[in-house]
Amino acid sequence: MKMIQALIGAALLAIAGCSGNQQTGNDTSAAPEGVAAPSAGTAVVKPGIEVLEAEAFAPLRGKRVGLVTNPTGIDNSMRSTIDILASAPEVKLTALFAPEHGVRGDHVAGETVSNSVDKATGVQVYSLHGRTKKPTAEMLRNVDVIVYDIQDIGCRSYTFISTMGLCMEAAAANGKEFMVLDRPDPLGGNKVEGNILEKGRESFVGRFNIPYIYGLTPGELASWLKGEGMISGAASLKLTVIPMEGWRRDMTFDRTGMPWVLPSPQIPTPATAFLYPATGIMGELDYVSIGVGYTLPFGLTAAPWIDAQELAARLTSLGIPGVEFRPLHYKPYFGLFSSRNIGGVQIYITDPAAAPLTLLQFYIMQELAALYPDHKAFASATTQRLKMFDMVCGSSTPRELFGKNYRVDDLRPFWEKDVDSFKASTAKYHLYE
């Protein structure tokens, strides 16, 4: 999805305190939107790249490094991991691998990334978001270790973890080491929601048999994928995780004191990471606006046929924990319903730990179906849109269960059935408490 980044500079001011009920321990309050990122000295959490640097890059000395990263791969002074490793003593940065959006963030969502040369370092860049999604033997010819450093948002449909898994498989197949420079799960490490992706439903927006919100850092997820044999060649893969310092499982990103670099153009702030799983699945149907094309990506639901006051009142009456709704009227700048006055609701996450993030969109679709029977979510969706919805859900069962009567209660047992078993299977891979 395309967007004009200049339009979202002040986005999500209303929900900037979305993790306010998560304050624990040595808290560092998040800076207001539009204010400069905190300096390295104020950060509570050190990402893996800073820990590696503090170790004088010992695990990489004498090795040729292929780095998988994007603009989110930075230290707390906002220095790029690319530039840090390029100048690291006794470390040879020989290749860069570009996920969606490119290593320097110069490609829009979904756009094919081409092979190139990084202008700042002169290092060859190989695309992993085009025809090739897994590094080839030729790409790895001058690489001893693949290093992964990307800030994720903790949702299965985000393509970066698919890239990570494919790179792990390539490392195993070609006798290369694999290292993860760990970063926070911005939703915290305790939140798990959604059914596990079904066998045979694997895609680039859902490659692993994990819930939609999986509650793991990149390093923990990599350890689980290897330890549980979830990737080819897992047994032979030499995996190293460089953990963060100072992160705890109850920490949402705004409590880390770390600077936020948008992992994709539609996630301008840490608060947006909570809204992405709340409306993004519904957004695949293309029947209501979810804020793309406006200043609140993923933060609202609106359409020309919605009565904002009535929808807000109905959603509020449900008493959904950890969330509030307010009526909203606006005109999208581009995208769905472009240049039309539309109405709907803005979503406020007041308690992320309590809010059933992924079910919010189903509650919205439930109330819209009751208010507007001629605008039921699946009725006007194309076959391709329904296919994408099922793909992101990891199963067609959610659509089939919910679509019978448009009732969340019909869906909830299936949606929640795998949460406890997944938590149990991943607990031994936790690196932080």
C-alpha cells in the first residue's frame, strides 16, 4: 500500500498513550509525536547491535558478513547497522540482503526490489523481495555468516519474519552461520492472539505455523523455528542470538526509550503497531477505509454509508475491554473512497494488555452487518479479496464461522483455540523475563 509520508507526521497523537497501563520498573516515557527521538543515553533498552558493538564484534571477527536489514536496523543513536558493520574492525561486510521496502527504505510496500549497490558503502545489495526471496548459493559465495537486524511488529502477516526464516534455511543449506541481532516485540512479549496458521496455507504473509500475534522477539522466534524443526535444515543450522539488554516481556516499545523508525510507511509510530492487527485483516476485504490514505493508518473504520454516531454508540455498548471508540468524519487523500466525505469511528487502545486486538475488526464487522445488511463484509468482496483474507487469517475457517451470522461469538472458540498450547511450546525459548 502506498502513502504520502508527509501526511502522517502528526498521526496518532490521540493514541500516543496506548500503552499507558503497561508502565513497570525503570520506565522511560515516550516522547510526544513529532518530538526528536531520545538520545542513546536515555534509552532503557540496548538492541542487539549495541550489545554486539560492546563486545567489540567478537562473534563476527575475521568473518565475511551478509546483512539482512532495513532502516529499522539502527542503534539508539540512529546509526545504521549497515554503517556500523561496514566500519567494524576485523569484520568484512560483503553483502546486503534487501527485504520488502529495501535496505535503505526506498521502495514502497509490495514493490519489487532490484539488485543494486549500496551508495554509502559500495556493498552489493541482493533483493529478497522480488522473484528471489531466499538467498542463493551464488549470493552467499562470499559470506560466512548471515546477520539479521530488523525491527518487526509482532504480527504473522508482516513479511520480515518470512524473510528471516528463508534466510535461515539458506544458511543451513549452504553451511553458513546465522545470527540475529535482537529487538523488542513492540506489542510486548506476553500477548498471543489468533489461530495457528494451518498446514498448506503457507505464504509470504504467513509462512510459519504461529498465531497472528505470536509474542516473541525476532531472536526468540528464530530459536523456536530452529528448536522445533519448523524450517528445513534446522538441525544443522548454527544459530546465534545476540540478546538485548534491559528488555522485559511486559515492555511495549514506548517504554524502551529507543527511537522508532517506521518499519514500513503505514506504521509511523509504535502506537500504530497495536492498530495494525486490529484492522489490517479486515482491510484485505477493501470494503471500508481503515485509515490508509489519511493520517491515521489502521486507526479507524469508515465508509460513505456509515453513520458515525450510531456505529460508535453500538461499539461502545459492547463494553470491549481496553478500547474506546469515537465518531469520526474525514476525507481520504487517496486510496479507498478518495476525496469523499466519509464517516466512521476512530479506535483508541486504552489498555493493550486487556484489548482483544485481532477481534476488534470482527466486532466492527458484526455491528456494521447489523446496521447495514446490504453492506456485509464478505458480500461484495471479490474472489481475490476473500483469498487474501483467508491467507492472512491462515485458514478459511474464520471467514466461514463468522460469515454465517456475523457474530464474534461464533468465531471466538476457533480464534482462541491455539493460544495456550503455543505459549507452552515457546516458553522455553524465552530470552527475557
